[in-house]
Amino acid sequence: MPQLPPGQSLLVRVSFTDEDQWRAVLASITGDSSDGHYLTVVDDRSWEGAEPSVIGDALRASDRSYALIADDESMTSADHRLLVLSLSVDSDDVEMLRVAASQASPVSDNLAIANLSLSDFAAAVDADGVYRGQPEYTPPETLTKTELLALAEHNTSTHGLAQFHQEVLDLDPDRLFAVDRWDLAELHEKQLHREFRYSRAIGYDDFLAVTARGGQAETMVVTLARGYWEVIIDRVAGECLAAMKVAPLGKQ
């Protein structure tokens, strides 16, 4: 078995069929490394055709826990996806994950400092099982106090809705309120067996009645100094459908 050279973050080439594609793989790898753990490239024909298990044995023998492998798929795929090999510290288990070459440095950096494990990256793969980076953050849609007040004042038909309307009036005028989307059947199941051991809920039964209808709906959580409101809204109808306040005992 060949020996691996010194270096913490290794990129081991096992496919030697196309020099142009190999150069393309290297060009696709991000050069910047936030924590300084740059890749050590192993471009040695003694590793040609080596299986992941062989590289895994070499890693164990050199007391290292991971490596990136450039194989035939790395050469032929559009994003030059590498195979990342990660060894378990406590067992003989081996984790493997396909990673776009552009993500080689962030993945190896995090593995090097044990900030993230390979399973953390696996949780963010695309539908084809390849990790191409964390999904872009999309800020939640928000409503202004004026918009929320317009919804609240159009339906005060229950005690909870009426009190919610009154309390919206006292909220900070510059505050923004994030809008979420829930399946009401799922929300109903979540709330159905809820216990309020150290708090009280206003509008709980009415809230359950609305969630029992099922379907999709927009929801909001409006936090207060003591407690919070959970609100179901219908912006098409221009009103709040249900409002439930949860607050510590004696703080209604």
C-alpha cells in the first residue's frame, strides 16, 4: 500500500485518464481557505485506481481521519464532484459523500477543525445526493404593524381575537412581524395535546377549531415582554382567523 504524504487535508487523485479534466478539477476548487487548512494534492500514479477502502486504510495508518478523492466521476461530472472519505474516531465506520469541487475547501476546513462532521454536510445535499453548499438564506416575509393591525381589526369575533387586536395597538410602530406557512392539520396535531403547566392560554379552543379545518395557512408568532401570541392569518380575506396568547400564570 502506498504511503500518503504529510499534510492534513489531502486531495488524492486516483483517475489518470484525462489531464485536461484534472486541471479543470483543480481550477474548480476554491483557493481561499478561511482557517488556513489548504489541500495537499496527491498526484501520484501509485494511487491510480485505488478504492476508497485502500485510501481509508492509509488514512488510519497515518493517523488521519479524512481525505478528498478525485476519481473518474470527478473528471467527467460537470461540477467535478469529489468523493470525501471520513473515518469514524470510535469505530471502523467510513462515511462517504459526493461534494462539488467548488466546496472542497469549506468542507475540508470544517472537517480539519472538527467544526462539522460529514453527516452535517450530508444533511444539506441536493436531490442527486451531491453537496453543493448550504442553501441560500431567504429572509422571511414580514408585515408592518399597520398591516398586522388591518388584519386584526377585521375580525374580533372571539375573545382571543378581540384581545389580540387591542394588544396590537400597543406594539412598537416600527416593528416587523415574520410570516410563516403551516399545514393546519400538522399544526393542529402539534397543539392538540399541548400542556400549559406553568402558563395560561387565551383562545386555545378557538385556535384548535381553526386548525382542525386543515389546509395551508399563514401563521405568525408575535412575542411580548411576557408571553407571545400565535396567530393564523388570511391575507386574501384580509383578516386574522385565530389568535392564541400564551403567557406565564398571572400575566394575562
